[in-house]
Amino acid sequence: MSMPDPAAILAAAADAPGFFDGFDARVIPVGDGHVFCRIGGSGPPILLLHGYPQTSAMWHRIAPVLARTHTVICADLRGYGRSAKPPTDADHAPYSKRAMAGDLLGLMDALGHDRFLVGAHDRGARVTHRLAADHPGRVRALATLDIAPTREMYATGDSAFAATYWHWYWLIQPAPFPETLIGHDPDAYWVRKCCTGSAGATPFVRPALKEYLDAFRDPATIHASCEDYRAAWGIDIAHDDAEQGKLPMPLLALWGRDGAIERHFDCLALWRRRASDVTGQAIAGGHYLAEECPDAVLAAWTPFFEGAPA
């Protein structure tokens, strides 16, 4: 496989007039750190959470539509984008999904939202799983994009899955091995990771792509994102194994028909091990569904969120 050229990809990316028009960019203090977020609209709150190695910019096609009827909060996860990147420890606990979820509860508390909906992709959906398990009274309903539960994916993934999701096994290697190699050319790493799937680079518009690349040039972001995966391999699995009962709120799982979840897992069956009310289906597309096929995502999310319990 030839290496994509980051400069050429950025130059060829589509422009995005109106990128987050009407949204306020805010930095909200939480605990000992802060969360960067974009906020727009009015009505019942929806928290949108991005995946690896992205930022809240990934919601630029989804958030404005949801903001017609909801208050939409697009947050950068701990360790990513413009949010805080605290020091880690030997157990990677500061980057456990429990700690990352704590930031988001602090964010929603600061904004005055006691109960809220969540739409989340990739790593953000893993944070949402922990948030909903630890604080089920806070989450009215959650919608996930292109993941199955972490514990089940690690437990049932085979060598074919490992070849596709190579970063799951590489990023958990002890620091500073992956950090050093990624940091040598972070743009090349980013486009190799994100622009070689079924859709290539086509999901990414220029302002979002520029934000992703700018953020990932920061060594602190590279290290924090590795810590995210190291936590997933260890302390997060311990937290998953200690869960008592299933998530009680409705869960809608969507995944890409052209992606690894479709090829390697029974997504609904795995989620039904963790949640009591699970619906969902594959939709045409790859991993970056919110950017590649936002209309299909919204067609499923809109009635799901409208029907969520108060």
C-alpha cells in the first residue's frame, strides 16, 4: 500500500462553507482541567463525542441539523483537541474511560444539564458506555457509531481483526515507543490511519482535516491518545468486568457496512451483553459515518432521540 501524501490530501479536500456557523466555542473548567466544546441550538441537550484521532470538528455535518431542535454540545475528549491533557500514572487511570467520562459530567453540570442524550463515535462511544454504566440516571439514551463494546471486541477479535485494527495493539505498547514513531511524522501517521479505508480521504473537509492535523502535531496529544488505548487494554476492562447489570437506557448502534465491525463482529449481539434495550443496523459507509454519510446517520438518530424517555 502506498503512503498517502498529507499535503496533497489537505489541498484536495472540499471546503465547508458555514463550518459550525451559529456555534459558540467555549472552554469550560472541570475538576483540575478543562473541556473545549462547541455549543449551538436550543432545546433538550445532546452531547456529541468524537473518536480517535479526531476532535469535535467531526460533527460539522450532524450538529447543525440536530441544533434545529436541541441544544448540541460537541466536546473534545480529555487528551484530544483543545481539552486538558493531564499527567498519567502507571495504571493509566487518568485516561480511563471513567476519568474521561468524569470530565463530561463536569461539563454538563457546568452547563446546567442534569439529563441528556448522547451521540458518540469510536472512542467517544467507549467513554459514553462508561458514563452510562456509572451514572445511568444522567443519560436518557445513547447512540453509538461503529463500535462494539471494548471488552467484547478484545475478547472475541481474531487475527484478521488485529490486522485491520493494528493500532489497538500497537498504541498500547509502553511509552515512548509509539509516541516516538508517530511524532516523527504525525501528518503521515494521521492520513495513513484515517484515509486508507473504504472511503479514502473523501469524508474529511478542509477545515476539519486541518483541525485534526494541527491537533495531532502536539506531542501531548499523541501521548494522551496512546494512554487512552493503554487504559482500554487494562483498567477499562477491569471496570467493564465489574459492571453490575446492564445499561437500562435505550441504545442505538449503527456501524459501517464497509468496515471492520461488520466484517468481524455481531455488533447487536455484543451490545446486548451490555445493554437491555438495543436496536440498530449497518448503514452504507466505512468507519467515519458522521462525515461520510450524515444523512443516513440522521435518518436513524432523529426518531431515536425524539422517542427517548424524558
